[in-house]
Amino acid sequence: MSQLTEKLGMRIHKLRKEKGITLEHLAYENGMSKGNLSKIEKGLVDPQFTTLAKIAHGLGIKLKDLMNL
């Protein structure tokens, strides 16, 4: 995948860890599979805009803050 996808995945992972949210919890709260969210965090999947909005909501942040790479 692209460097941008990798950076975004690392940012999601970092924010999730900082907030003490498990992969399982964030995935469940957003109606996602744990495996898919893991792939996003590893930069293996280019997430759709609506998925990013759900992740931001699940992290308790604004989408623009999630995208602040």
C-alpha cells in the first residue's frame, strides 16, 4: 500500500494505544471485524472515508484530527 496508508494506520494504532482502547473494543464499537481493523492499522488496507469517520468517533476525536498526519 501507499506510504500515506501506512502513516494513517500507524496513527490509528498510536491513538488507540494512548487511549487504552483494545483492538477488539474499537472494532466491535464500529461494527468492524478485528482482522480488518488490524489490517488498517498495519497499513495493509486503504480504508474508506466512512470507516475512518467511524474509527475517529470510536477514538473520541474529530476526523480532521485523525487525518492530521
